[in-house]
Amino acid sequence: DLDISSCEDDEIALDCGEKTTQSLAAYDKYLEGLKYFSEINFELADVKFQEAIAIDETFFDAHYLSLISQGWMDDSNRNKTAVNHCQRIIDDKIYKDDNQKLKIEGLCLYLGMRYEEAQVIYEKFVEDDPDDKKSWYTLGEIYYHRDKQDGEEDKYYNKADSAFKKSLDLDPDFRVARIHIMDILYMAGKFDKLIEEE
């Protein structure tokens, strides 16, 4: 088993100390995927995560980031495939504990555009692990896209903005969060703040 116990000096942030895969080849593909993921090249990231999965079908982190990549590519047909992939992970029990099971269930809800249900799960994720930039970002996406009653737009756009900023605070190079912050400023007509963000 690979047990990455120290990654303090790694260029790419890894979930240290967690068993991921028994295959070095799968792990190498996963690391390539992380590189593309951090560069906002979700299509190539997904290709590499899928290559890792082809080597080790039980590699939960590769499945999870593949699904996130597909969701963030903003393609509704791809999301339908991703929801089916999520369900297969749940059905085949490709998770090692209840936390991973909840992660994949939350992601299924998010990808299936069941935002209100996903919101409850992702709010729990960021409460339990406030340093998880991907969960903060996904929570921001949920707030941004969820159905809003009259008068709730500002409330949820502000919550989305805060979640995106939190993910950016955790990783200033997490460019996808900055892009969404700029979207919110543009929609609000706050062009002066938009220039400051650039």
C-alpha cells in the first residue's frame, strides 16, 4: 500500500497519510491529473484520472476528482454520465469509510443538480474539514446555482462569494475560484471591484 506520510514540500497538495492505491502507475496518473486540475484543464485532468482508474478501479480519490472535473467542465450531458458513475461507485462500494461514502453521495446530488440536498452535506464537509478547498468551492457552486426564492438572490450570491473566497484563501493559486468570484462581481455590476480582482 502507498501511504504518503509526508508531502510538506510537494508542489501539488496531496491528502497526506491516506492510503490511496496500491499501484504506483495509477498514482503517477493521478498526480498528472492533479497537475492539470490545478491548471483548470479539467478535460485533461479527467483523462489522467480515468487512466488511473483503468489501472486501479478501487482508487477512490481518482474517481472523486474525475467526477469533480466532469462537473466543473459545465457540460450537462457529461454530468448525466457523471451521475451514473457516482451511482456505480456507491453501488459497488468503491469507498473506504462512511466519510468517503458521504462525499460521493454529496457529489452525486450536486452533479444531479439537487442543490438543496447537496448543500446540507457540503456544509457539513466544510464544518468537519474547514481546510478542504474543493468542498468550499463546490459549496460555492451549490449556493450559486441553487433555486432561490424572491429576495434570496443576494443572500445566496453572497454565500457563494464567501465560499469561493474561502477556497481561494486556502490556495491562492486555485484559479477556478477566482473566476467564479469575478463572475459574481460582473453579474452584480461591480466593475470597479472586478478590476481590483484582476
